[in-house]
Amino acid sequence: MNFEVGTQLDKIVILLYFTLVMGFGAYFGKYSKNTTDYFFGGRRFAWWLITISIVATGVGSHSFVKYSTKAYQYGLSSTMTYMNDWFFMPLFMFGWLPIIYYTKVKSIPEYFERRFNTKARYLATLMILLYMIGYIAIQFLTLATALYRIYGIPLMLTVVLIAIATTIYMHFGGQTSVIFTDLIQGFILIFAGLLLFFLGVQFLGNQTGLSGLNAFWTNLTPLQKLPLAHFNHPPDFNFVGIFWQDGIAGSVGFLFLNQGLIMRFMAAKSVNEGRKAAAINVLCVLPISAIVVSNAGWIGRAIANAVPGVLPLDLAANDVFVAVTNIVASPGVFGFIIAALCAALMSTADTLVNASSAVIVNDIYEPLSKKEKSEKQKLEFARLTSIGVKVIAVILVPFFNSFDSIYEAHGWFHSTFTPPLVVGVFLGIFWKRFTTPAVIATFLGGAFLMVLGQIYPELIRPFSHGIELRPGRGYSYIGALYNIFVCAGVGVIVTLFTKPESEKKLNGLTIFDVHKLKEIFKGSAINEEIGEKLVINWKLDDSNSDILRFSKKDMNMMKANPGDLVYIQDSRWWLGGLKSAHSIFGKPHNEDGIVYLNQSHLDHGQFVEGLSLKAEKEM
Amino acid sequence: MDFTQTWLPFLYLYGVGGLAFIFGMLIIIKSRALRLTYALHSKWARVLIFGFIFYASIHALFIFIAVGSK
């Protein structure tokens, strides 16, 4: 279906937005001094900064397009994938998060090497890269689908232009740029989504003569008001299939295997800040995000019910978002909302590109290099890698464009790529007995049985919960249950016939050791006494050691001893830890209210002369 | 609207999802990753349980509203 969208003003607004974000991201490049900063942001940020940047990562441009489509077709049940992530929070917050934070693994595959062996690491690397690069391709496709209608540029050329634009600010900035551009983009996309809802409700009010919200609500049928889909019908959108594909495989994949998300949590200044970010995100931000990404579809459905003919009858699935926005928003505002779609794309794509680079550098480049590489070489390689990742993603775009809708392409993706990794990481963390041969068998044997399931859908029938089999297209979402079952089955059976790993090898890598991880991280007994946080002035000394020296009185107030870990940050709270450093308490001096730090702390923290710092004991 | 459209998905979601949640709570307590004797951990345990009830309540509320609407 063809329809004209956007005016000159809209085009200018979108271009201005791209320029602003690229400049913003490039500015924060100065905070990336080495690969730890480039990938992890230096483990220094406050929970609220991590939360907002997670929003922008979780809400991709595909979210706007795919959820609007399902919201238009089925109503409020489009939100169910945003509202089913709480079940795994205990395991994430008190199992996986402390493990990855305190063991200082740089990537998920590195965990597989430590827990199992090098072979497991390479298999995990391959699967994770396939998953992330495919995800980036879906992001490119989504935004290009919207923009090529506005600018009239061919779809693939639009994809290439978007890839180049995201490369520019990523290239210079790394994770700190990603977090700060995501902060601004997170706000923009939530505001734009809610603005669209407001405009849509107003439009409905004008068309029907009822008050806005009343016009919206009364023009949805009872079925469209249900928050969960029909149990097992139709095949392209049913509750039970989507529960296994998204609520189980997708949630575990997102929380435990999404390298981009993991890197966000590793950029938090402490595990507790990471927990706060995770809890606030799932409890408060995800329900708001569900409204933000779905409401164009709900408004479109209410418009179609109330005023038939306003929206084209043959509206294509992926066009719902753009078509509805075009109707309810005035020129300029339409451009702003599409710019928010750009925000969603760029923030999700940049996180995934950065994460893919981290995996390639940490899990392929470094282990395979014969000589030790300098930080500069690794950083340069990381930047080149991010370009390579985008090139492959662009090449994959036509494949994903062949699905009926982006929702289905994404669903296929989750149910196919996550189960072996989900089973591998889950059994690895929560079952000490799970062995190295078993994880290899899970990856290879499980993948083989999954392929069999794709070729012979009858194998999936016992798991189908009565979902209809579509001739020639198999089972889509419920395939995730079969895939998890066969992978777990292979893993459990092989484990029972192989020798368990030694306790020494597993030390600190399973949930059963989480209680002693802090001690492993610190390297000595931990000091759990709760002390005060102090606002303090700083002076530079010429020491080369990584220690900070406080007065005896200040250390007493913080309940700190020499050798304990300390975190200092610029005392302006709204910087969220951007200017900060971690270090160790040294021997005390006698000048109260003063901390002595060295040039390296100053370079890393970018502290400003004359401005005070806030200091706190970590452990 | 019949049961397969209204309460069956809800019961399945909080039945199967609830099992995953309870398994998670038990394992983090048993492994001492979550220590209820620590004030901070005890607060987190309450947040975790609240989150489960919060989502179940939202879904139940909307099902009631949809079933009762015209």
C-alpha cells in the first residue's frame, strides 16, 4: 500500500535530531580512556542513569512498529510481553547480577570459559554474535521502513545511511556515549510516545464529540480491552506461545544473555545500584514503555472502529505506527515523533553494536592474539569492529524483510537463538552438577534437535497446547518451549553420565557462592559496617599507587580501614557518577576534610579544581 | 468472551510464572545469596514479593474491567 507521509518541516526536524545526537555522543568520547571505559563505562554510574538508559535500550524502534501492529489488530494484549518480566527477577538480582559484577567477566562467553572451557566460550560467542547482529539488522529495517516513506529514498539506501549515522557517534564514544545519548533519548521517546497518545485521544474526541479518553475507551471492544491474548488462538498471536517465546526464553535471554544490558549493569557503581536500576525498570518503566510503544495501534483501532475510512482498509502490518502518527500529529510534531523512533533505533543499535564489539575483542581478538595487545590497539580494533558489525547487519536486512511482520521476525529470532544459551547459562549458574560435556552437547545436540523441529513440525505438536499448525510455516512462538525442552533434556542426560567439575573450578561461578563473592572481589575480609558518606575537598599528590588517603577522623566517620574499597565522585548528584573513581583506602593523615588522590584518579574521574567530592566506603 | 480468552491465560501466566518465581526465591534464600537477616536484603525480599503481586493485580483488574464492559 502506498501513502504520502511527512512535510518539509518534518524532514528538517528529523535531520536536526540526528545531528544533535551524533554531536552529543561524540562529546562524551572524552570519558573513554581504555577498553574498560569504552565497554563498561568504568563501573561508576548511579541507578537512575542506568535505568533511563536501559529504557532506551529496551524500547527499540522495532518496539514501536511491532507493538503498534499487534495493538491495532488485538488491542491491549499487545502489552503482555512488557508485563511478564518479574518472574526471573529474584534469580537475576541475587544470582546473576552479583556473579557477573564481582567476577569481573567482560562478556557472557567469558563466563562460559570460566565455568566450562574454551570450546564452550567459542560456541557461546558464535551464538551471541548471531543473536545480536540479527537484532541490529531488525532495528535498521524498522527505522528504514519508516524513513524511506518520508524521504522517498530506497529502503536499502536508507538502511545504509542510518548505519553510517550511528557509526559516527559510537566510533568516538563507546559505552559512556551510549549511556548519555540513551539518557536523553530515553526521555525523548517516552515523551513522544505519551504525546502521541494525547494527540490521538484528542483526535478521537474531535471526531466523535465525546470527551477524549471516553471516546478512546468506548471505541474498543471488550476483547480489545483484555490485557492477555486468547490462550491458543490465532497462530500468529496467542497467549501461550508468546508466554514461552517471550515470557520465558525472551525474559531469560534479555536479563541473562543480552550483553548490552549486562554491560549497563556492569557500568553501575555497585551491585545494589544495579538492583535498584533493574527493579525500577521492571516495576515502573516497563508498564509506561508498554503504553508508549503500543498506543499508536490502540488509537488506530479506536479510530477504525469509530470513524471507518480514515485509515486505509488495506493498511500493511508494519505501517500502522507511521500511518496513525501521520493522521493525529501536525507537521513538525510528526517529524518529532519519527525522530523519537530514530532515538529508539539509535539507542538500541548502539548498545548492541558496542556489546558485539566487546564480545569480538574480549572473546576472539584477545584470546587468539599471540602477543599482548596495548589498550590503544584494543580500542582501535573495537572501533573498527563496530563498523564491521554494522556492515553484516545491513547485509542481513533483506532476510528479515521477508517475514510477514517485524513482530514475527523478532519472535522467530527469540525462539530460535536464545534456548541453547538460556539452558546453558541457567543450568551453569543454578546447578553445580552441570558439566562441560553437557553444555557442549546442549549447544550442538540441542541445536540439531531444534533444526529437526523446524523441518518436522510434528515433533513440536506435543508441546503445542492446541495451537493450530500453519501449513508450510510451522509453529512460530511455541517452538520456544520445544527448543528449551530438547536443549535442557540433552544437557541433563549428558550431565548424569559425565564426571562433575571440581569445587575449586566452580568457585565463585554459581549461585551457591554468591555470599562469598564480595570477599573474592576485594581479595580480603569485607568490612560491612555502615559508615557515613562524606563531602570532602581534594588535593593532588605524586603517588603512583592506587590509594586514596583520608584523615583518621574522616575514616572513622566512614567506618573504613586501610585496604577497604572506596568510591569518590563529583558531589553534584545530577552527574550520576560520570566524574568518579574507585580506589582503596590508604594510611590516614591528619588534615580533616581533605582526600589526597593521584594523577591517574584525576584523569579517570575528570574532577574539577575547586569543586568538592563525595566519598563512601564500598566494602 | 469465554474462559480461554479471560482467566485461563491469567492462571497459566501466574501459575507457571509463579513456579519460576517461587523457585527463584527459594534458591536465592537457600544459597544465602539473599540473607533475610540483613536489613537491606530483607527490604529487597519485600520488593520482590510486592512486584509479583503488583503485576498479578494489574492483569486481574484489567480482566475484570474488560469482562464487565460492553
